[in-house]
Amino acid sequence: TILTTRSLAIMSRCTFTSSNVSVPIKKYHLAKAYQGADFFQGWGFGEHDWTGGASQYVNRETATAEKIVQAHNTHAIVRVGGRGDFLKRKSVRLTTEDSWMYGIFAMRFTHVPYGCGVWPAFWINSGLGHWPDGGELDILEYCNFGESVISFHTGGNK
């Protein structure tokens, strides 16, 4: 099971005010780009499994040594690892070390796994509270043979 991507670009919004215009002009600029051989720089490798599932999340060193993640000049690869602890497979849980208030997030996938036992996902969430209270936007997520679904989760009090 392999997830291959060429790049992730994050556009952040800045507000500019022109002296000739009475309304603020809002423009986006490139705030961060993850690509090439440095794709995984700026990502944290979380080891805690919040779902209690069949994944054993590994740290950066293990993921790199066992080729669960690979970064090349033209693309990056995230794949399932070998067997882990009892009934678990090694995997990675990647989280950016940066955060943004507003943005446009674009990821170009060249291969996404499909089939029994896979659950590829690319989503964003708020750093302002425990899930789901801060909200979560699933951009790509499906399991097994299901179709990819875009969804938005929030807590009950929001």
C-alpha cells in the first residue's frame, strides 16, 4: 500500500489596504511548500494511536530506516510498514509543525491505495481544542473499497 505525492502547497491569506481603494484587498501568498527531497521536513511523526486501531505509528527514524516514508527530488512516498506489535502494522501519522488561521491547501497525489484493509486520509483540523470540538475537514478519506468522501466534523457544542 503506497501513497505517492508530488507536492503540498499552502497558500495563506494576508490583508493589504491600498490608499486608492477604500476596501481592504485580500491576496494569498505561498506560505509553505512541501516538495522534493525535503518533503518531510517540517512534519511531526506522531506515535500515539488515538483510535486504538490496527496501526502502530512509528517515529521519523524508524519510518525512514524501514522505508515507510521516502522523499525523492520528484516525489514523496508514504507506505504501510511491516508487522508491528501484536496484530498491528507499522504506519506513520504525520502532522505539520506549522499552523495557519486561513489558507488554501493543495496536495497532488499520483497514487492512492485502494482495497481491503487500507484507510488513506488527508485532512486538516483545528489546533484549538480536542477533536472534534475544534473541527476537522476531511479532504481525502476512505476505507477499504469505499469512495472518497469530503466531510466536515464538529463537536456537539459548536
